[in-house]
Amino acid sequence: MVEKARSGHPGGAMGGADFIHILYNEFLRYDPMDMTWKNRDRFFLDPGHMSPMLYAVLCLAGFYSLEDLKQFRQWGSVTPGHPEVDLLRGVENTSGPLGQGHAMAVGAAIAERFLSARFGEWMEHKTYAFISDGGVQEEISQGAGRLAGHLGLHNLIMFYDSNDIQLSTTTSEVTTENTALKYEAWGWSVITIEGNNPEEIRKALNKAINEKEKPTLIIGKTIMGKGAVKEDGSSYERQTATHGMPLGEAGASFEKSIANLGGDPAAPFSIFPEVAETYGVRRQALINEAAERKEAEKAWASENRELAAKLERFFSGKAPEFDFASVAQKENQATRSASSTVLAALAGKIENLVVSSADLSNSDKTDGFLKKTTPFRKGDFSGSFLQAGVAELTMACVMNGMALHGGVIPACGTFFVFSDYMKPAVRLAALMELPVKYIWTHDAFRVGEDGPTHQPVEQEAQIRLMEKLLNHKGHNSLLVLRPADVHETTAAWKMALENVSTPTALILSRQNITNLPVAGNGFESALKLEKGAYIVQDDAKNPDVVLLASGSEVSTLLEGAALLRQRDQLSVRVVSVPSEGLFRQQPETYQKQVLPCGIPRFGLTAGLPVTLEGLTGDTGSVWGMNSFGYSAPYKVLDEKLGFNGENVYIQVKKLLAGV
Ligand SMILES: Cc1ncc(C[n+]2csc(CCOP(=O)(O)OP(=O)(O)O)c2C)c(N)n1
Ligand SMILES: [Mg+2]
């Protein structure tokens, strides 16, 4: 594959092939006829660069044709360089960004425990992860390793392809850690084997499968580029060059290496009859075994009709039903508190909602949910809360893994400024179309006394860039909502739960916000949020100026609007824009109705001005932040930084005067 594509990573794949062959041919349990079977074992490949190894085994298992393999890494092929997720072809997930893949496996293993706790151990299955030197070195392995050990995820079995070679050096040049002791310290069972020895692999896997207390790490000492030889027949194993180059280019002989491994250099894309037979037998055995287990599942379902219906609902991928109009919000609260109220209402009602926080539950207000449930503990997954510890990236990856597993709706919270720590996982969620919910609170410099390190400024602009990035289905890859009061927060949560096709971010305030002055039912009015932007207050069909903002800045605009009317008899429109990305998807006529052409627009944002400049256009202006902020009580910061009605008045007057 790599040789034909003239690009890819042969060395690691050749060393890991023995393990992957034994795993697929003897251990991994799935239904080749039905890859969506809920109780299949999951396999997560952390080093996505070893995808040729996965494609090869999945070809033998009947999911890819040899033709597909010949198209490795080519335009329009089903064999991209680093596959993300392609369930029907057997790719549960692979990670290009090293480390994230095995953290996702931890999430899948947690989801399995969560579901088994509710529906019974008959649902029990394993999650296998494959990790390489790169994944072990990535910092996220600390979070994943700690969490899996702490929670006693005995259903998680990880093979470490320890070939002592990485991309540009040998591992000895960057690490001298004792990896086995490290994982043992985290509470793992660790088995070290010769990773190319079939008997040792089998023995280790059997031990891991029977482990009841701990996750298992099998450290397989493997041989990079196993079987590679040079033109003169001498060994070309354990060479860094084979990490990311075709063998021929790296210095080995492609033909001689194929021959040395028992293949046919004249026909490198061929499956020998005895291999086809072995995999055929395995395939049939898997089909039979799955059929048997499905019979048992059916018997369970007919005896437990209500539970069975619930299980189907959990895995349906459909939005759960919930009466959001019944959520009783207290007026004039911070939107993080409003989110807490919604979460408290959802607890126990949306039974497969799993909420997590990176040690900030009392600040990000996910504790509204936690108070009504219990956190996961080793041996007890009856609750619905994951205390992730201070590990935002791990938490976000674990959420992705839960979503990939299916059956649960993952949501996680932390301070908005720490979305920086989560971004790599948010990106993968967006790419893989996973409906994870992010609860990001303390949305602006109004965190005040904590100082600039804790004040999000550029984060909103960064995150909103992903509203402009389309996923493979051509949709915005992330839905970002910054509600302007408690009712918009309820509406935003409704949208988050109804969004089953992409991740959703909720950006919420720390400080109280005065409710928007809407006539009638606040929640009914807030549902206009579904259009991404809507008119909150309007003086005329063609006002003198349109004021735009999201979140708490909408209230500040309302104060400014009152001054503009009172002092200068101007007619003003105030627009709440919780999501520019969503607004831009609305019909042109609606967009023009909200933002008519030819009327000056003024934007106010606690983020960078660029957050709103796409909406205010050439003839408008934006008052935003252009520094990291300062340490002071938030009311002082508001005054000093110009976030008050008076400054809105001054800036709008300047805009209208053309200054
Ligand atoms: C987060 C991240 N950083 C860097 C890379 C680039 N990269 C790809 S593989 C690799 C290291 C390869 O070493 P190892 O994981 O041991 O794989 P092997 O060389 O054994 O195949 C690096 C740095 C990446 N894919 N992801
Ligand atoms: Mg390696």
C-alpha cells in the first residue's frame, strides 16, 4: 500500500501486524454482518499512521477489497491516510493526533460500564486500544491512564507497540521512563511480552480478558519494520527511516523484503488461499457467535420490554424528548446558573445524559446535575457524572469516545478560557460529527480579579472559526451558542440536545444578566435563537442604527439604546446573535430583515472585534477587546474597558457621525 501510494508509514505497521492479526483472528468479537451491533468489542487505533495495518486486517476480514487497498491515500478512496471513523467498514476510530485515540477508548470503556450498569452484564464487551511510543509520550496519556486505573476499567485492554523507534529518533533519545511502573502506579495490570511472539500475545490477551479489577496494558516489545531487508539480503529492521517512508525510499529493498516475509514480490496485492481460509473460518465463527448472543438479547428484550425500548432509544441517535418550556428559570441570573437549572431539570429525565467537569463543577455549574446523581466510581457506574479531574483534553477526548461508543449523550464543562486545552478534541468531534456538548462558563474578562490568565478574549473568535468550517456532509462542523439571558439559555440547551449531528458549544456568563425585555413568555421568545440571530427590540422598520451582540453584551446594548433614544430621539434596533454561523444559514430574506442593507450596524463584544466584524460589515463598527485584560472586580473592568451603556452611546454617535 505504502509503496504504491509512494507515501505512508510502513515500519510501525509491519511490527504491529502480529498482534493485530491475532486480535482480529482470535479475540475481537463483532458481527461481520452487522457492525452497528451494540455489544461488539471496540477497537481504537491510536497511531492512525499505522492505518495500512488496520486496512490489511480489515481486508482479510472482508471489509475492504484489494482494489481499495491499492487506492490507499488517493482522492475519493475509502482508504485515507488517517481514517477517522468508518464504522460500516470496521473502522471504529483511529486518531491522527497521537494520544487522542486511546483516550477515546477510555471513553468507550466508560460508556460500556455505564450501560452495563443499567441494562445488565449481558451487554458486557471489551474495548481494545493500540498505542505506540508517540501516544505514550503525549501528555494526554497521563489523564487517560489515571482515569482508567482510578475507575478500574477492567474492560479496557491496551496493546503498546513498543518498538523503541519514533518519527525522527529512537525513543532512547527522549525518554528513560519505566513505562510499566508508571501504568502500575496508575492502577493498571501490566504484562510485558515479546510483541511479535504469537504465543505470548495469546497468553497476554487471555489474561487481560479475565482481569476483573484493572485495565490491562500489554507492552509488546516489537520490531520496527519487521522482516525488512536490504538489496544484499541483510536486515533493515529497527530503522527510524521506515517510520514514514516507503521501504524502497527508506533504504530497504521492497521486493526482497516481501519475499523475506513469505510474500510474492510479483503480486504484492494478493491473499494466499490458506490465509483467506483462516479468515473465512473466523468470519463464520463470529457470525455464529453473534447470532447466538443476539438470540439471548432477544430473550432478554422480550422479558424486559420497557428496558429494551429504553436501550433502543439510547442507541437511536435521535434527540430525546423533553419539555423545555417547563424549566422554571429564576429571573436575572447568570447564564451559567440558568444552565445549572436546565441540567437539574434534565437529571433523571434524560437518563443517558452523562455530564463531566474538569474539577470545576461548582463553578461551571454542572453541579446542578451532579446534585441529582452520583459520580462514577470503581465498580459503581450507576450514577451519571464523570469527575474527570484537572484534565480538560482528556475529558474532551473521553466524551468523544463515549459518543463513538453510542448509547450515551456526553456533556462536559470547564472555564471558557480552558477551551484552549480542549481544542484538539473539539476539532476531532467536529470532524467526526460527534454530538458532544461543551459547557464553557466564565465567558469573558468579567472573571475579573482572577486576572488576564483566566480571561477569555480571543477564545470566542477561535471557536467560532469552526462554525465556518464545513464537515464532510457540508454542514457547519460546530454549533456555538452564547445565550443572552436565562431563557435563551434554556433555548440553547434545547438546541444542544436536538443537535445530534455535530458538537454544540454553550458559552455562558459568570455574572448575573438582566433578562431581555421581551413581551410575553421569555422562553417562547428565546426560541427565536434557533435562527442564529433575532430582533430583541425594535423602534422602526428602518431604524437609524442596528446594534448587535451576543451574551451579556446584549443587555449592555439595551442600556446604550435607551440613551440613544432619550438623548437624541434615534430609532434603534437591538439584535441578539447567539450564533453567526447559524444565522448565515438562514434564508437571505430573513438575514436582510434582521440586518437591512444601508443601515449602519454597531457591534459590542467582550471578545476580539473580529467576532462580530463579519456581521457589522464595512460601514459598521465594533467595540471589542484588543488586550488580554486586567485584574480588577468585573464592574470596574466594565467601566474601564468601555462595556457600559454610556460608551455604547458614545461609539454609536461616532459611527453615525462618520468619525
Ligand atoms: C499530536 C501529534 N504530534 C505529532 C504527530 C506526528 N507524528 C506522527 S507519528 C509520530 C511518532 C511516531 O512514533 P511512534 O508512535 O512510535 O510510531 P512508529 O514510528 O513506531 O510507527 C509523530 C511525531 C502526530 N501524528 N500527532
Ligand atoms: Mg514506535
